[in-house]
Amino acid sequence: MATELAVHKFLQEDRTWQLKANCLGVDPDLFFPERGASTREAKEVCRGCIVQQDCLEYALTNGEKFGIWGGMSERERRRIRRSRALARRSGGAATA
Ligand code: SF4
């Protein structure tokens, strides 16, 4: 049942933003560097991407734990998730 719900959710999501991604055709390995390797090149690709915010929200919503999404590393996204969780708990709005 959980799998069916996950598949249903996956099919319902609007991912048309991916068609406008700067990283289309770019080597995916660039966005999933080995631990400790530079993320600079991937972030350069993201910097000019018009769907950067959609990408970041997708990663945050879906709990993407690995890789560069929306121009942010795993650590940077964790920081945003924590900040949002704290804001939710305190009834305020997070800034990122
Ligand atoms: S923000 Fe970066 S990873 Fe996300 S779609 Fe754009 S280029 Fe690709």
C-alpha cells in the first residue's frame, strides 16, 4: 500500500521544470561527487539555471539526501530543512 501511494504521488508531481534544467545533457556524475570532492563545477551549472528554486524545493520535499540540487549540497539542504523545522515548531516562517 505504501508503495502504491508513493507511486501515485510520484505520478501526480509536476516535474515539467526539469525540461528547462541547465543540467540537461550534463554528466550526472558532476552532481554526485565523491565525498570530499569539489562541488564547484556543479554549482556553476546551477547558478544560471532558471529552475533552481523548483529543483531545490523538489529536493527538500522529497528528502533527496545525496548530490547537488538547486545549487546546494547535502549539508546546505540539511541546514535549510533544520531551519524550516525549527520555524514550524516555533510557529514562524523560515527564510530559506
Ligand atoms: S538547479 Fe542545478 S541541478 Fe537543479 S535543475 Fe538546475 S542545473 Fe540541474
